[in-house]
Amino acid sequence: MRRQREPQRGRALPGAVGALCRALPPRARPSPDTLRRAKFDRPQASLDFWRLLYALLKQIHGGKWAESDAIDNQIRFVKSALWYHGYGRLELYQLSSDGSAGSRELLLAFSWVLHRLDLLEQLLARNRVKTGDEASVCTCEDDQRSSQKCTTETAPEYGLGGRVDVRYLQWLNGRLRFQWWNLHAQHQEQCSLLHKIHSSTSGSHMDQILGHFSVTETDLVRHPENYKQLLQILESETRQLEAFLEWKQLEPVYWQWMETVLDNVAEEGAVCESQDTHVAKIRLRKVTSRCLWADSLTGQINRLSRDLRALCDQLHKLVTHQKAVWFEKSLPYSDPPAHVEMHSSVRERLLRFTCIPCTAPQEEMASAGSGDAPSDASQAALVSSLHTSTLQNKGLHTKKGFAE
């Protein structure tokens, strides 16, 4: 059965990757070949992935960007944005600033952003065609009243050593009030003009429920030569939405493929970890030969680590079972899809790969090995700190599991 699924997944994989690429904005649309090369860590795909992440994260944060921006500035922004969103895989932040390597790490980061930030949904919402009738609720007056009420509570007290002139603060406060009033006046003017457009075009629309033209439709009536440009934009958005629907159908195939990428990363990490473990054992023998208390401390660390892994596994099983129950409640007359558990396992592995490892206890033990044996009080304090950090890690994994 598994052999029969492999050819099917291999045939569906190009369609899933192609749909994902077409669902991205036109200015930040990679080729499917870029993702394939990144799986095998080809250096040719590194620069393309840095530019892709730069363009996507810039659009999420609402900033302006250009393809001519320096590559080192792009890499610096991508690392800062990923760190801001909570991406904790340290191997990405250790990549060079020239973008010459690390395409597989960038593929992991891209998949993490795709899952964790709802990347496609955010970009579709931001880049959709606007009708011009959107009007936000202005809260300038409310903010001004609340700021006036809280002035006596939040104003810092500066002494003579602070060298802050009260007149300068009064000038800043007046300038800020003027900007608020200006923004409020512009907002009122926008609402007034929008009301005029709706009133003057009332009864002209084919839709009797709507009854009036939008700002975009009114502009087309006045300038009919602009319809070709609007038609091109609408056709592009339609193709992007069709690609998004196709991607949602083929999304499990992509996450199965990402599981193979995670397997490759885990195999290479196991080789490097075995080498590091051999070196660490040599250092640990030197430490334990000088410190008799290190054996008991190492045993307590190992027990805490095993308890933490067991709790993470139990939490993962509980979340998977709860998702299946919710799915059955939402669709009582259909069987839950087979990819629910697989999809959750792949996302859980991505989260584990992006967790920041805690190496403080080993450093403390190694530094303590050079001196004399500590007292009972210091041993108890160290074990207490280890137990506290483990409980914090349990809480972190618990939050991540329920966020899934």
C-alpha cells in the first residue's frame, strides 16, 4: 500500500509546489525548481530564497521594498523578522551574510513561516483589489481624551540632572495634538466625499441591495480607458485565488515532502551530534574525575530530560486526538482525513527543529569542574535552577502544542 502511495505522491508533488508558487504574489513568486534545489542544499538556490523571504516578510510588515536592495541588508532584515516572529533555529542565524549557502535552512524557514504565520492568507488579504469604499473608525478624539486623563499618571518625573526642558515637552505635546486634529479632519473629509459618491449614484447599480457605485466604479465611469488595467489586476488576482484553492487540496502532499526534508536534516544532524557527543564525553570524563558530585547531577539532568520528552509526546498525542474529535464534530457525516495526524507530526517536527536549545546547565557543570566540589547548598540551588528551566520548557512546549 505504501509503495502505491509513493508514485501517487510523486506525481502530485509538482502540482502542489506549482500551486504554492502561483498562490504567492507576482513580485515574490519563485520557480518550483528553486524549492527542489533547496531540498538538496544546492547553493544556487540560496540567493533566490533570501530574496523570496525578504519580499514576503516586507509585505507582511507593510514596508516598501525593491529588488535592487543590497543582499546583506535583505539578509539582515530576514533574520531580524524571523527572530521577531519566534523562529528559533540557530543554524539559520549562523549563515553568512553573502547568501552563498544554506538553501535547505531557508526552505525550513519558509515552510515555518508558511504554516505559523498563515502566509498565503495574509498576503491574499493585503494584496486584494480595493473598491475604495473602505473607511476605518477614527479614534483620535478617544486617544486624546485618554492621554489627557493619564498624563498625570504616566508622565516621568525628571530632576535637574535629567536636563529635559518642560517647554520642549509642551511643544511636542502641541505638535502631536495638531497631527491628531489634522488626521481627524482628513478622515471626516474622506467620509463626506464617500457619502457624496454613494448619494449621487444611488439607484444606478445593477445590484438592488447595494444600490450605488463604489469609488472604483465611479472612477471607471469618469475614465473608461482605465478598465484594461483594472481588468488585468482582477484576472491576476483570480488566477492567484484559483492557485490558492488548488494548493489547499494538495497541501498534504507538500507536508509529506517536507517530512523527507526533515529526515535529511535529522540524519546530518545525527552525524554531527555523534561527533559532538564523543568530544563531550571526553570532557565529561575529565570533569567527573575531578568532581564526585557530577555523577548525581548528570543523572538528575537526564531524568528531567526524559520526563520532558515524555510530557511532550503525551501532549502531542492529546492534541492530535482532540483535533480528530473536533473534526468529527464539525463534519459528523464524513470520515476525518488520513493526513490530519501526518500533518500535525510534520508541524510538530518543524517546531522542535526551531526550538532554541538550552545549554546553560552543561556550561555551568563544565565551569564548576575546574574548581573544588561545591557545597550542598550550591548543589541544591543548581538542581532547583535546572528544575525551574525544565518547567519553563514544559510550559513553552505546552503553549506551542495548543497553538497548533
